[in-house]
Amino acid sequence: MPESPYNQIAGREEGVAVHGRQRGGVGGSGSGPGPKPKRSSSDGRSPGRPLHGEGRRRAASERPKSRVASGRPGQASSNFRTSRGTMRSSRPWREAATVLLAAGGCSPRQPPSSCPPPPGAPFDYELLLLRRSPRSAFLPSAHVFPGGTVDAADFSADWRALLPGGAASSSQGGLSSGRPRAPPLFAADRPELSSSPLPQEVAFRLCAIRETFEEAGVLLLVDAAAEPPPGGAAEPPGPLLPPERLPPASELAEWRRRVQRQPASFLQLCRQLRGVPNIWALHEWSKWLTPVGRAGRGGRRYDTVFYLCCLGQGPPSASHDDREVTECQWSTPPKAVELFKSQDIWIAPPQFYELCRLCNFPSLHELHRFGSERALEGCEHWMSVMLIASDGHMQLLPGDELYPEDPDFTGERKPVLTTEKKIEDLMKGASRLHRIVTQDLNVAVHVNIQPKYKHIRPVMMDSKVRNNKDHNSRL
């Protein structure tokens, strides 16, 4: 049987080594797909990428003292399944949720022809980006989407009395139109989560909505008296609570501080405002694992679900807290990519990849329709693997011909692949590409494989010479 491309790269005869630590000098001290912002001198690390493709899902997380179970981050081991059986990780991932929050002038309930974008503005919506504090233990100074780790309060039985339409008891969380979902995003056998009175699909959405309020001051709440969308998550989201329903700015700021200190206070705020977190507006988009070599201080790694939320209204007011977040900004996907290319901001690899994927959709209406329908199919679970070449590096994603057959999920080996070959040699003749390549100041996404579960390829961008190549659409 002929050797696979990965085995040829990984063999000693090709000058490849596996190291426990990343070699310095390639891509800077950060772990993003490109250079760090000029204004930042922090050493942020990036979250991860793909886990093995279809069917390689985490199976278990045995944490008797996890944050979900006790309110504190877990430190016990985690189990998960790969093609080679069940493996154990000495440092577990922390479950987290984040939101790709898109807002624009055309409601997803309206046809695009009824509200065309203004002249010179091909994108009729913007995304919310937050700049993390330079003091953050994970991704300092990076621009990210709002989100954070799950808390025991997100799984509280008290939510059952507030959420309408059986959302707190249905096996699908009241978020499905009845169409079978395969595979479910939350398929892990986590004892402390499976015993929760709330479905995981509901709790993770509550986490994402709560964190959006904590980090950006944006309340994704709808009127508690309103009926949930009859079609489940495929229906366009309803309007948020109007400003006149919200407390004065000073009182809302105090609520925000209370929720940051005690996440259970978010439920109290919702009750007082007679509002319900709009869990139906959040659609499963992707899921990323932090690689071992990309962990933050203290070995922090995250198992993060990315949701898409399309608001059919202008961008709501967002504000930083000077604690976790030092800046908030609304930006179209191509503009955010341009800011990254010019080194005005730094974006971690998952966010960079997802921004390039969103560049396929200039219309909020089309983005919402694609996201809500595609979410019914399920999601892949990804973790990236770093390969350092003699003149650059690349982050390999599942499906790429160089992606290892047995990547290090556990942290027992902590490998970083290295080779004496040049980037050009690694790209030449490759038949299956799914990688982010960094060389000098050039960052490029290369994808020619078919995405699973009806997802879409990112717009393939060359950030130095600024010529775009893509298999789906163009900027």
C-alpha cells in the first residue's frame, strides 16, 4: 500500500520532527493565522481547529467537580472517542458558547428586494467584534465574537418556568421544526450535563446570550408574552425588547456587573424585564476545539460551539466593560478581514475562518436562510494541527491530506509537526486542501474539499497580494 501524504511528511527521511513545544520565530509569539496587531505586544494564543471529520465526536467528560456541576472549572480528566478508541486527556476542555451576531437594515422576515443595501455597501449587515483585554489569560488583545464558558446557572431548573413552548423540556429544546438532525451537535456523554433539567441545546444558548450581555451589554431578549416561532429555529427571529422596556443605563450597568459576578442573576434580570432569552434565534454554525499547543495560561482549552444569530434591525448599542473587553465594534465580514490583513486587529484562527465563510453572504436575508436550514444537518467538530515549514507554517484542518490520522487530542504527546520543506513544496501537487497558510506577511485559506453537512467553503483569500480565489463566491 502506498504511503499517505501525511506519512511522507511525518517520516524522518523527510526531515520532520515532532516537538512538545512550538518552535519560535514562525508566525510570531501568537498562534493566529497571521501577524499580530501593531498596537499589541501581548502573546495571545489561538483557539483550536478541527477534530477528525465525520463521526469523530467527543464522547465523555468525566469531571465530578466541573463548573457545570459545582460552579467551578473542572480539573479532572476527560474521555473522548477517536477512530482508535477511547482516549483520556489530563486537562479537559471547558465547554463554551459564542455568537456570530449579525445585524442590519433588512429583517430576515422581509424579502431582500424590499430593502436593498445602500449604494457602495454590498453587505447589508455587520457583525459584532469585541477586543479582549491585554490582561486576558486566553487570547489577550484578540478580536473575537461575544461568548464565554458555560456556568451552572445556565443549566438551572428555574429557567423552566420562564421559557415558553416546551423549550425547557423537549429533547430538542423546542428548537427544531421536527426534521431529524444528524448528528446532534451536543452528543457528548457528559454525566454532569446529561443529568441537567435543561437540554444542553437550551443551556448552551442561554450561556451565549448571557455572555453577550456580560461582555457587550447587548440583551438578546424578546417579550415573554410572545409565542415562540411556530417553525422552531428555522423561523426568522422576532424583535428584541425595545429600549423603553429596558431600565435606565445606570441601572442596566449595575445589572451587568451583578451578572458578571453571579451568572444566576441573569435569570432575575429576565424576570424583572418580563423578557425571554431568544434561544430560537441562535443557529448551530460550527464547533472548535483548542489544540493542546494553543492552550492559554494554565492550560486553558475550550470546546466551543459557534452560533449564528441574524437580527433584522440595526446594530444594537454595544459597550465594553474595561474588564474582559476593551473595545466593541460592528463591522462587515470583508471589512474585518481587511483590518486583520492591515494588522490593525488580530483575529484568532477560528474567527478568521468563520469571517471568510461569512464573506459568501452579502445579504442578511440569505445568511439567515442558509444558517437556519443548514443547522438542521448538524456540525463537524474541529481541531487544528500546526505544521511548521522552513519558510512559514500552516494550520491543518480535517480533510486535508496532511492532517494526521491520529492527532494529539489528549495532551500526552503535545506534537507540533515540523519539516525542512518549503510552503511551496507542501502546496505543490496537493490534491486535498483544508489549511490556513502563513508565509511572511501573507495569510491564505486553501480549501478544495467538499464541506460536510451542507456547509459552505470560506472565501479563499490571499491577504498580501490581495487577490481572492474561491469556489463559492467573491468579495
